[in-house]
Amino acid sequence: MQTEYDAVIVGAGGAGLYAALEASDAGRVAVISKLYPVRSHTGTAQGGIGAALGNLEEDKPEWHAFDTIKGGDYLVDQDAAAILADEAVQAVYDLENMGLPFSRTPDGRIDQRRFGGHTRNFGEAPVRRACYAADRTGHMILQTLYQQCIKNDVEFLAEFHAVDLIMDGPACRGLVVLELRTGELHTIRSKAVMLATGGFGRMFKTTSNAYANTGDGLALALRRGVPLEDMEFYQFHPTGIAGLGILITEAVRGEGGILRNRQGERFMEEYAPKLLDLAPRDLISKAILSELKRGNGMRGDRQIDDYVLLDATKLGKEVVEEKIPDIADFCRTYLGIDPAVQPIPVQPTAHYGMGGIPTDLHGRVHRGGGEGSYLGLYAAGECACVSVHGANRLGTNSLVDLVVFGRRAGRHIADFIANADLGRVASGSDSYARDKVARLKSGKGAHGGKIRETLQKTMMEQVGVIREGSEMRAAIATIEGIRDDYREARVQDPDASFNTDLLELLELENLLDLAYVTAHAALRREESRGGHTRSDFPERDDGRWLRHSLVRLADGKPEFSDKSVDTSLFAPKPRVY
Amino acid sequence: MKITFAIQRFDPEKDSSPHFEDFELDLAPEARVLDGLVHIKTYLDGTLAFRKSCAHGICGSDAMLIDGQERLACKTLLRDLGAAEGSSIRIEPLKCLPLQRDLMVDQEPFFSAYRSVKPYLINAEPAGPKERKQSQAEREEIDDATKCILCASCYSACPVLRDKNPAFIGPAAVLNAARFVFDSRDRGTGERLPALDRPDGVWACESKFRCTQVCPRGIKVTKSINLTKRRIESLNKQ
């Protein structure tokens, strides 16, 4: 295979594909993905992509930016949020022009609906901002972008797993990848590498995330000395199917669905009197946990795995089948119920990492500590932190993020590779990856399954929706123990070709490292803000903590520093809905 | 309940031909077939090879033959199969695509056929500063086809591909051509005709409806193929 490119993009979700489209005209660009194209997790996004088109009622990008900042509990970099909201509008038109089949208004324009935390006039009332294609918006974005990649002859290397970055001081020179079909490790030289590997929800037991969401890009970067930003902020979506974690889109509530406890009460009246069931996700997840704790869950046993009901029965069959058909299908398949007739049992499910690889507004990865950015290393999408989501992401903004900042990164890469030279890659640059694979194949210890199970349970119970110091210290001790176990873990499968067992063990290492820094970052931040809630520090503390955290691994131990937050547009205020 | 998975195994580095292997499992009737496969891989046999990702029927990774029919392992619950205490469930890889290992097949012929129909919007007319208008009725015409997740179930089930003509581009490729042929915004039908209007294109289809029967997204694939045939006929008359 070819081992020299101008740019390699790791990950074939929305951010990676958009970047590839922008960069591929400028040179030899390849998209590598451990999955086949169109299998990426962008495809599972359901409800919509937020953009102030104003097709149904007045709306402004400025309002979208404000909602994003307030939704993120003021930890959002406001310059980035302004770009997100401004460029979202043209991005949606561009996607439509590429063929994306948006649902339409009666006069043939892109239809829009309500979503949590998106309001008119700085918080007055919910606004119709989410552009959607039934409840398959992510599927349509992923397919449309892949179709454009076919049209533009973008090169794909399917089922290649990134194992290591090749760094030369502040410059990225390429990467080492494992080819699933042959089991071979390849060293690829490249002027630019972009990480677009998505999320890491698989560190938690109950998650909406795909098996593939193991944070590969973040972990590779972390192990090569790149800092990660705001890892303590992880979003639990309030409405996963109880016990399964499968996502039930916020659009169900946007269309009129209501959350109820065992008394049948619309409990959000107490927690968010103005926005009710369309309050941001962090507030609703916390509200559900409070209800469960009071014994108001459906079982009433006060356990964190109890559940509440999402009642969409008043929508009627027609609206359910037209606006949320896939949700209806999930309910029939997995619960044996029709959501137009029976309420859906739901509980919070691990959904989205607000933190990630720190980047500037062009996707260039920050080195931290005021040292500027790496040369030739980019990131966008969920694996990155630019930071437009701050402490809590609003619904629809993940799709906006990957389209807007995926495209920005792609454009910058196109300019960069036009003027950059292919760097020298020292022989033996793949030795770290080779040693790692050899070690896993000769391990004498336990199989990885037990380690993964312990990790997911620990993170869910002790670093979940509501956190407390002593629990997190216990979680860190547990993770240290299973990281030690991992050093002895072994691959059961002796084959070279299609060794998915090896792949899963490499993924497990990524989850372990990310969980370790996540737990440390959560323990360090002694306040409650957005998706990070401490029962022992229940208030937001702007004096001490209105700042991003950066964490590195130094000799395997976390080392923290801070980064300032851009608050140039809106002064932080108490967050009331 | 106690249940047996009879799984087709094939290791290209050791086996000359596939064979079946039984795994005894204890699973709830609500468990997905994928849950059983993951359990085997995690605790019983790490060498079992299969693809998976989203685990709720959207990414299209885990189409396979379950009790003889193409299904997504993540969308098939044991109770859907009528499984009871002591039942055995037969699990095989998709047909019509080269076997790689265990339940993994080479998807490239399927994707290559998909790419051949130019599955992207073709329209050189300037779109203007905003969206192209499309009525709700026009949008509805392509709705069914846009649900396709390219899982290749229809490709595996197609009797033409299985028994007669392995060069047929297959149901999904035609469906995804139709998704654009019937899109009011598209102008590219002429460019797609070389791939569609030929013996290995739409005309290979014999309307046996297997594609429609197995589609895990409930798409009326055969109907879409037939509408495409009619559209090509009417274009050819003009």
C-alpha cells in the first residue's frame, strides 16, 4: 500500500469526511477508519442540526451563540461559539445543496423544530432551530458527505486502526496503523494528520455510544504528550432506553413529549419552570437522578438504575410515524411497545464528551502552556475541544460542531499541505506500536473482558451523573489496579488476519487511559458546573474554576494546568431556565 | 434460558472449508443475538470474528444469516426467533460476498456496485444563496430509499445474485440510484443510465421480493427497482 500522503484523516464520521472533501483537492489525502465507510457513529445522531435559518419564526445566530454559551454553563469559548452559530447557517444550506434530504415546510423550505436549551431572544421561550430529516439527521449527514466523497474520488482505507502518532518535537510526521485484513503494521508519512475519531462513551456501562467509540484519537495523542482539555465534562443524555442505553432523541420532547415520575407528575415543572422538558440535558439528567433518589422512579427503590417515563402518547400515531419513525421502530424492536400508545421507560445514558484534544479555530492542536500549536496535527468533532460545548453541550450542536469545524480544519489542511514538505520519519518510528502488539500477543494474564467490565461499572457508578470525592478516589484506585492488570492482558486469537480480538484490546487500553484522566480531572474540579456535578461541591465557583483544565500524562501520572476561557461576548451569569 | 448458537466458523489461516461450532449460552429472551456473540467473544472464545458497531440497527455492520435469513444481529431479539429453553440458533455469514473469516465477508463488491450508480446529487444549476426548494410531496417520494443503511442484507438474499448472475449490481445499488433519480433536485439520471440500463443493471431483477422481505429497515426495495425500470422505459421512449 501507499505509505506517503499529504494528509491523512483518521475517522470517517462527519468531521473527517467534511475535512477530506475540503482538503482532497489540494493533494493526496486518505481517510482511514477502523470501520467501513458509513458505519461511523455520526450516522446515529437523530434529532437535528441547529442553525438560525429562521424558516418558521424569527431567529438569529447571536441567539444561538448565547444559548450555546449559557447551555455550556459559561465554560464555552465565546469566540468559537459565535463562529459555530454564524457558520451553521451556510453549512446547512451547503448540506442541502449537496443533496441532503431535509424534512420540509409546507412551502418547500427546510423544516425546523424545537430542541432543548435553544431559545428566542436570549432565553425567552423555545425556538424552532433544529433542521432535521425525520429522526435520521445524522444518518443523512453521514451518507450525504460520503456520497460527495465518492463524487470527488476521496481515497478511503477501510478497516485500518490507528495505533500511534509519529511526533518529532512540535511536529506530527505521520502515524502507525494496523491493517485489520492482514494484521500488518504500516508506517504512513504525512504532512498533516487529522484526528476525527469521535467519542469515548464505551468507558461507561450504560451508553448510547457504538462499540467503536473508544476514544482512539484522544488516547493516541495523550500518550504522545498532547494535553487533553476539560475531560471532567461528560454528558449523560437524560433519555436512554432503560437498561439498554439506546438513545431516544430529545426531538421526542421537542415535538411535545413529557417526562413523568411514578406519580405521573411532570417533574420538570419543579426543576426548570420556564423550559420544562426542553431544559438542557445536564439539568434534566440531574432532575431524573433526584427523582430516583426520592423514590419517585418507576420501581421506587431509590437505586441509580431505576427509571422514569417519557410520555409521547399525546403526539398521536401520525406525528410519531412522520417525525420520529426510527424511535417508534426502536421501541417496537427493543421494548415491544408503541410510543404513540405507551410511555417509554428511560434513564440517563452516557452520551458525549465535551472535552477532548484542544484546538484553535482552525482545528490545529494546541500544545498547552502558551506554546502555540503543533505543526501538521489537527483535530475536529467529538474528539476535539475547541471549545464550543463548555461544560454541557446543547442538543443538535454536535452535528453543527463537526460540520463547521470539520470543514474549517479541512480548509486549513489544504492551505498547509500546499506549502509544507513531507517530514523525515526516523527508522524504527513504529517500534512503540510493534512492541505493544508483540507484548499483547505474548501476555500471560487475564483476558481483557473482565478488565473492560470493571472499568465500565466503576465509571458508571463512581464517576457518573453525580460525583463525590471519596467515590472518585476509590474509582481511581480501581482503575490503577486494572491498568496494572492490562499490562499482563493477552490476545486469545493467534491469527494475523482479521484479528478483532487484538483490535479490542488496543481499544481497551485507550479507554483505560482516558478513564484514568477523566476521573482525576473530575476529582480535581471542586465545583458543580454543567455536566460535572459534585454532591460535595454543589455550587458553580467562577472565582476558582472559570477556566479550562488541561491534563497530560507524565510517566503515566496525570499532570494538570489551566487555560483561560474566552468570555468576550456575554458575562457569566447564574444559569436559570 | 439455556440456548445454543450454532455458528459457522472459518479461519483462513487454518481451515480449507467452513464448519459449524456450537456455543452454549444462558440468555434472556430479550437479549439481542449480538449480545450472545459479544458474550462468546468476551468470555468463551476471543477468536470469533464478526463486525459490530452501533448495536441498534443504524450502522449496518452486523448483517448476517440468522436461522437462514438475513438480519441485523443487534436488531434481532431471541424472542423474535421464537427461541425457547434448549433452542438452537444457526448463525452464518452473508451470501454472495467473498468469505473472509467466521461471520465476516468482503463488502467491497457490494460497495463497488453502489458507487457505480453515482449515488450523489447531480445538478450543475446554481442553487442560489439558500436551500433548493422541495415540496413535502417531492420529499416523500424519496423518503423510503433514504433509509438504506447499506448493510448488504438484500444483496445476500437476492436470488438472481445467488443463483443466476453474480454480476448483477444488486438491489441496494438500484435503490440508491432511485433515491436520486426520483429526487426533484437531481438532474443526473442520464449519467446513471450506463450503469442501470443494461443486462447486469436494473434488468437483471426478476422481482422475487426477497430484498424487500429481508430489509431490516423495512424499505420497499423491489417497488423502488420497478419504478426505476418504468422511469428508464419512459426515458427510452422519448
